Amino acid sequence: MEVEVKLCLPNAGAHQRLSDALAPHHLRTDLQENLFFDGTAGDLSSRFAVLRIRFYAADSRCVISLKAKASLAGGVSRVEEDEEDIDPALGRACAAEPWRLADLAGSSRIMRRVVEEFGSEGKMGSFVCLGGFRNVRAVYGWKEGLTLELDETHYDFGTSYELECETIDPEMAKELLERFLKENGVPYSYSEASKFAVFRAGKLLP
């Protein structure tokens, strides 16, 4: 179970203010392209599961992941997540021709799970690509051993800004983060939807 604190920033100005405050702790910035897939019969979405392929800058890395049983309340996200690296060229081939995902069941732990858990009698029909979005993620090594991720997410319909922190103690992490944001004059609110949910809604939250 992945547990994260998720805080929404209202605009680019708040994002820049927080980026400046965190600058001494900066580790790296990842450029991500996220694409999502489902069975042609909605096999995953009908059971609240999400299949994603994520490409990193210049296709230097490709990760396939399966998420399920997600919840988000009070700025704390909980979700079952499994992920593994695959060859970026193979990921691109699946993005161009989603039916190829079924062929990965023999070599990919995640695709084997998808077929066995979400297919009919252990079999899966074809797949479709739902589209996706791009994300600029700045990663910081912060206090108390916490790693922070500051996201600038670009959808076809707008841009959102969010601060995330994976932790085993979300209440402690949330308290530290809220205090830090207030001390640095950064406005925020608790995130109310995942990036995937925003993408599927086709509009930014107010």
C-alpha cells in the first residue's frame, strides 16, 4: 500500500514560491510522459484499477504500473501499486499498438496480473490507450528523511500544481508540510482527486 500526502497549489506563483523555498534540497527534476490503458470492455476501469506506462526524458526509462483500491481523503492518498521497468522501445510499441500489451503477459509480472485478475477466465481481450498527460516533477531530499515531489502537470485542458510526499506516517508528514508552507507564505489545499481522475474528468478542479 502506497501512502502519500497530497497538497494542491492554486497557481504557478505558488508553485514558484515553493520551488524557491525548497531549492537547497533539490535532488533532480524528472520529465515524465504518462499514458493510460484499459481493456476494450473497460475491464480495469470497471473495477477501479489503472494501468499506466510512464516514460522518462528522452525515453531513458520506462515504467509500467498497476494501481487499484485508491482512496483520497484529508490530503492523504492510499493506493495499492505495483510497478516494474520495461524496455522503453517496447513501451513505445505498446503505446502505438496497445494490443501488444497482452503479449507482455509472458514476460511482465504486471501484465500477467492484469490478465489473470481482470481478464475473463484468465484471458484478456485487446487493450486501448486512453491518452495521458505530461508532468515535470522536481524531487527534494527534505527533513526527517522525507522525499518531496513538486509536480507541474500539463493536461490538454490546463496545468495543475501539486506537492506529494510518500510516507509511513502521513499525519506527521502533513503537519510538517503544512507548517513549512505557511511559514513560506505558500497557499495550498488538500488534493481532492488523483491526476488520473482529473485527466478522465477532462477539466481542472476549481
